[in-house]
Amino acid sequence: MKYQSFIGLEVHIHLLTKTKVFCGCRSAFGDEPNTNVCPVCLGYPGVLPTLNLEALRMGCMVARSLNCTIPGRTWFERKQYFYPDMTKNYQISQFASPLGQRGYVELEGRTSGAGRIKKRVRIKECHLEEDAGKMIHTGTVSLLDYNRAGVSLLEIVTEPDMESGEEAELFIQRLRRTVRYLGVCDGNMEEGSLRADANVSINLPGRGLGKKVEIKNLNSSRFVRLGLDYEIKRQGEILDQGGTVVQETRLWNENRDETTAMRQKENAQDYRYFPEPDLPVFCPDEAFLKSVEDALTELPQTRMGRFMDEYALGEDPAELICDEKQGADYFEAAVREAEKLGLEKKDAALSIAKWFLSDIKHILNREGIALQDIARFKAGPGRLASLAAMLAQGRLSGKLAKQTLELVISEDRDPEAIVRANNWEQLTDPEQIARAARGVFAAEEKTADELRLIAGDSAKEKRRRTLTAYLVGKVLAATGGRADPKIAGEQVEALLKASLV
């Protein structure tokens, strides 16, 4: 590459507090416009904000998960904000001492090609603020909904350590998983509960940062990647032609796959920050800091690595299972239950992973159950473990195991009871299976005769395998699918061999 790219992100997440950050209004997406409002969040004269401590605690949880330091004193400022979506004409935010400072994320993952991304992305800060309202433009009319005004908003600001749209996309995906694992944000980018602004500049290698351009309000990790890759290319073409990149804010046009100019970029001094006089300085005590640490959980990247080591899972299945905390919890609970039923840990894990990533996910999608709601799934961890154990112990065939799972869902019964009621336990008695095979040979005399004729003819080996598989299938059908396929194959071969003597 001729130019070096510098990318920093500003990611905004809505914290899952029941009420807004500085008032008691309900914080919820999708309610009737302008129903979750009060004099405080509408900025009436004489009102006083009150800090939502749960928002502060959640913000500190995110900060700690990003290896940030929580300062001994943190406070709020007024950021002058003259715009229709903020009626009091300022936003309560943090500037001089944000709640999370100087952190980092170890970014690791595969690229779309054959390479890997591995680097440390520094976190400049995490600061808590109130969100603005929502503006909807329809032709010559602008509609304003202030339900979102005052909602708890945490902004995570990175240093310009990323160099491509792919790295930025990976960072967003990693952060989204993290906040969902912590239970502090639903990460729904389409609803705006997680959104990103991307800052990008390019310059000749060794010359430091170039002129920064901001891409505003990117609402998917894919758009982050596409917008940044487009902007890097656009700026490179400007410099190649001897031009100068203008410092500005741009928007991503998803219909035309390009960025378009929005406005010239403001600097920090343009906002004229000054301390919020109605909110005292917050000094976290030991009890508060302990509540933050106690609420932390094993993060997805760490859990994925543990799954690979402890359960011998490959990178792809480990990543897919760890995508949602509830799914990973379900998986581990099922493995523990399977161990109690006599399976070795790694054998149990491989079996449960196979079930989870195929049949279970398919049924969840069909039933309209999100992974976050897997607790209400009728095939709970214990039931899945029971199926896996019966299959591993040779008590149930793969085909009947799938049928049993479907009945577990439709009838809400345990697998053991279903297998007993339907007499589905696998036949492993060679004599019983031999009797069924003799009946098949008698009924399929023409096929059996052809097999005898071509036995030992290497030129017709493919045909021999086809006919043998056909007869084995008939034996399985004759036993209602209960015969062990391996033993059925052995009995078919034995009958064939005996008839050739």
C-alpha cells in the first residue's frame, strides 16, 4: 500500500437501565413517540438531574472488561449542543475525567483471505452521557421523538490503532459480544442500541496522522468495513491527484455504497465544555468497585480459548458456540450432564457441539426461539445429554435419535421415556439381526443372486457395494430402524459368504 491508514472508532451503546440516566423516565425502544418524557429530559427551566447509579455501574463494567482504569474521581460536564434533538441545548456528558481511562483490547481473528488479524487496540476512554432524541425527515417535514433523549449512553473511544475496515469490523463484533455477555446492552445495531462513528485518515508511511474524516452513525459492522474501505480509497485518490483531504463529517450511503459530505467536523473547543453544576463529583468507594468486579463474567474471547483447550473444539465451532452467552452456558451444562451419564468430557463435548450446531440451532430457528431465550427451549441441557449418551452407548441409532429429539420438542417429554414407549432402543443382538437378514435375503432373492454372481469380481466392486448397502437398508427397515447398522452389515456379509461356500 502506498499510504498508511489510521482508524479510530467511537462506539455508542445504550445501557439496559430501566430508566434514563438523569431522570426517572422509562427507557425502552419502540414505545409511542414522546410518551417517555418529563421536564428533566425535556430541559425545562429549574429542573435538576439525578445520576442513575446503575448506569454508572454498567458503564464501569464495560470499562473494566476493556482493561480500563476507573479513576478515583469522575464527574460530568455540559457539552453545548444547539440542535433540535436536544431541547435544553446542551448534553450532559464527560470530558475531563471519564469513568474508564487508558484501556486496551487484544484483537485477534481471521481475515477474509488466508491471513490473521492480531494486534492491540488501545482504548482512550469510556464516558457516560445522555443520548439525544430522534429526528425523522420525510420530504419537507421533520418529526421529533424525544423518547430517546436522556437514555443512558456509554461511548467507547479507541486510539487510531486500526488500519483497515476489516479490523474495525472485527473490533465492533468483539465489542458487541462483550456487552451482550455482560448483559449491559442488547447490541441491536438496527435499533440503534449500538452504533459507531469511524474516524479515518491516511498519510505516507512514517509521516503520522493525516486529515481526519469522520463517518457518522454506522449501524452495522458490515457498513463500518465498507465505509472505511471506501473512504481510504477516496482519500488515496485525492492525494494521488495532488489534492488535500478536507476535515469533515460524512455519511455512509448504503444504497450507493459511498460516503457523502454532511458537515465540517467540529473540534472539542467548539462544544465549550464546562462542569455540570447540578451533579456532584462521584468518588467510587470499595463497595461500588466490588459490585462492579462481582458483576463481571468470563468474556467470549477468553471462553472461546478455554473451549478449544478444555473440550478440544476447533476454532470455528468454539467461536459459533460462544457467540451468545446463553448458548455457551447451555452447551457447558449439557456437557456436564453427559459426563454424569458416563461419557468422557471431550467425547461429550464433541457430541454436544455437533448436536448444538446442527439440529438444535435448526430447531431454534424453526420455532422462533432466539439463543438468548434458550432457557425456555424444551430440549434442555439434560435432555440433550441423555440423547447424546444413548447414541454414544449404542442404545439408539442416529436416525431414531433425531426422531426422538423432535418428539421431545413436540411432546415435552424426556428422551428415555420416548424411546421406551416407542420400543426404539437399538438392537445389538447378532442373532436377532441375523434372523431379519435371512428374511431380507429371501424377500430380495434377485438382488441376493446378483450379489453372489459378482462376488470377487474387482471390476464390479462399486456395484457390489451398492447392492450390499441396499440389503443392509432393508434389514434396518425390517427392524424398524432399530438394528445396529454395523452389525446389520456384518450379518449381510456373513450370509453372503455362507451362500458361496
